[in-house]
Amino acid sequence: MIQEYLVATDTEDALKLKRNKNKSVFYAGGTEINRLNSKVDAKVAISLAKLGLDTITDEGSYIRIGSMVTLQKLVESELVPQWLKDAALFCGSFTRRNMATIGGNLALMSDHSYLAPALLASRCRLLTANLTEGGAYSEDNIPIREYHAYHQQFSGTLILAVSLSKDSRYVGTSRFANSSQNSAAVTVGFGATQNSEQVIDHVRVFAAVHGSAVQRLNAVENAIENGELTTPADVQMAVQQSLSALDDYVGSSAYKRYIASEGVAQLFAAFLKGDAK
């Protein structure tokens, strides 16, 4: 339960407060911190509202999205690609979309994340801020796959912005839940590029599986790039065999593997057809 609410004056102040306050968390939209049965265990909330991280800007070769941009602002922006708007709209509540932020959704990297599978599939980059062991302020620009792979090591890191390249990469995402208000059993993201000689590369396949975290399916990615999986049916079978899933109240492990494999196969089919995203 939150017992103290602090407002950071700038990014360095936010990081210092996070380091010095026991059981503290960065407070963005607050949708997870204030959620009933939330897994966030904190006593101190550090508000990021005054840090100016709520803008979307065109930077030439890429789009910069501040970490405090809400899901609704993603939906309404002309600069945001359709695949990211699709992911934001997985959140069925207009009220929640006006509170939840892109940075908060990524920082949680939860098994019911709306955005993580799509953003990971996009190969975007994250601008982050941190304090060295000696207390010096530093910023970095890292690939999102690194943030996912070493998520626990980034617990004290502040996401400043998401950088989306304007290249011709295909990105698609699908969510499977009983309704837009229920927790998803599975959310998948698929991304890849294809050159003029029909060579497929830079494949990314991710799945947020309820009860089993956000997973990268490296074996499936490599098999597609090596030409071992060439049809949606091939991809469907490979995903079903590669995915880890547990039985719980949203569905059986077999069900989760099935719908995840169907979702990725459909996205792969759309990619082969050249559907723009």
C-alpha cells in the first residue's frame, strides 16, 4: 500500500528518490499500482508527472514517444504506426487508456502486457536514465530486447522514451481474451523484414503468456530466417512446440499454446502477403 507520494522535479531527482526511498516505485498512470490484487509491493510512489515525458515527436528517421504518453494519446496521434495503435486499443477501457502510459506498460513487462509483444517485435530502442554506483547521472540508448532479456537488472532504471524507426518493417500483434476487460490468455507480436529477393530477416516473435511471462521464441525466429519455416502452417506448429505455458483460470496450457501459435501464424501470413502495418 502506498503511504507516501512524492513528485520528482527532474529525471535525476526521480532516480535519487528511487534509490534513497525504501520500497519505492515510479508512478506514471498508476493503473497497476492502484489495481485490486496488484503484485506491485511499494510504500512510496514517485510521480513522473512534471518531467515533460508526455510528448510524441517526429525526429526524422524515427518517432520519439515519451514514456509518460498515455495509451489513448498513442491511439489519437497521427505519428504513431497502426500496429502500436492496435496494441494500445487492446486496453478496452477509455478511462484506463487515458491513465496508462507506454513507459509504465513496458516497465512492468507483465504476462498481460498490452504493448510489450508488439514493441519487442518492432525492434525499437529505449532511451533510459540511471545513476552510477557513485551517484552520477547517465543516459543510454538500448535495444528493447536487452531491456527484456535483463529486465531485473533494470529495476532502478527510468525509461525516458521509446524510439520507433520509420523503416519498412512489418509489425503485427494479436490479443486473445474472453473480453477486452479480462486478462489476456496470450498476446503475441511478430515482426520481420523482407528484401527484394524475398529474403526474410530480422525476425522477432514474442508472446506474453498469462502465468508464464513475456517470452521470446528464438528457435522460431531462427528457423524462419534460415528458410526452415516457410508457411503459416510451419510457423504454427513451431510456435506450439516452443511456447511455455501453465494451466490457470484463464485457460489450459494446451489452449494457450494453440491460440498463440494460431495468432503468430496469422501474422506471418499477413507479412507474406505484404500487408502494411
